Amino acid sequence: MPKTKRTYQPSKRTRKQQFGFRARMKTENGRDILRRRRRVGRKRLLPKGVEIHFKRHIQQHA
């Protein structure tokens, strides 16, 4: 009997595209989420790990 694979296949890129700040700001509902989290006084507006930058984007070229 074949085993089913796990449903969570993590990817930094997908996580950022779905839950990142720019994704939230893009839609009215996303802006509502940020507004609510600010109103409640959340220390972090985004889920943990979404704000991590890709290393290749922040490396300085010599």
C-alpha cells in the first residue's frame, strides 16, 4: 500500500508570496488583516519566518 506524502512542503518563496507584507498590502482584505493586528497591538504583523530575506538578494557583490 503506497504511503501518502506529508501535506506541508515548506518553501520560503511561497510563504513570502502568500503571507508577506507586500502580499498583504496588495488586497483590501490583506490591508484589513494588518489594520486589525496593529489595532490589537501585535508585536509582529506577519507570521514568523516571512520577513527573512533570501541570502542571494542581500549579498554584496565584490
